[in-house]
Amino acid sequence: MHAGRVIERAIKQSRAVDTEALCIVPGEKVWSLRVDIRILDDEGNVVDCACVAAMASLHHFRRPEVSISGEDVVIVRARRMGPRGRRPRTLLTLSGG
């Protein structure tokens, strides 16, 4: 899949994700991120739009805090992102001119 590779390369080269911060236990446990993109309609520039959407979603990602006890890793709590602990909904609208 050509578009997937282009988006992956753009994210890696931009260093938008702090890969060091994804490490829980060095050499053993890490957070894994996955971005799913669903194209509803293709009127051109689909790769650019998908890349912007992927970057926006990664920008809103907040890594949960963890507690490590021996070999057990426990998620302590997810960070609150909005009022009453709800994640804010992001609407990204792109229009051509």
C-alpha cells in the first residue's frame, strides 16, 4: 500500500512521536501506536489529507501513566484531557480553493 508507506515515512521523519517516551521497560515493554485511516471519498490529495489526519491524531495522543512493580506493569490512570475526563473531539476540515 503506497499511501500507508508515505504516511509512515512522513511521521517517522518528522519526529512527531517521541519514541523514547513510548518505552515502559527498556528492551521488554513499549507502548504500541496504530493509526487507522478510512477514506470516504477521493477527490484528490488523499495522501496529503490522510497524513494531516494522522499527525493530528498523534498530536492528541496522551500516554497513560504506569506503575511498575517487579515484572508487573499496571496502568495507574489515564490523563484527563477535557472537562469531566472526556477526550475532546477534533474536527479537521480541509477545503480546496
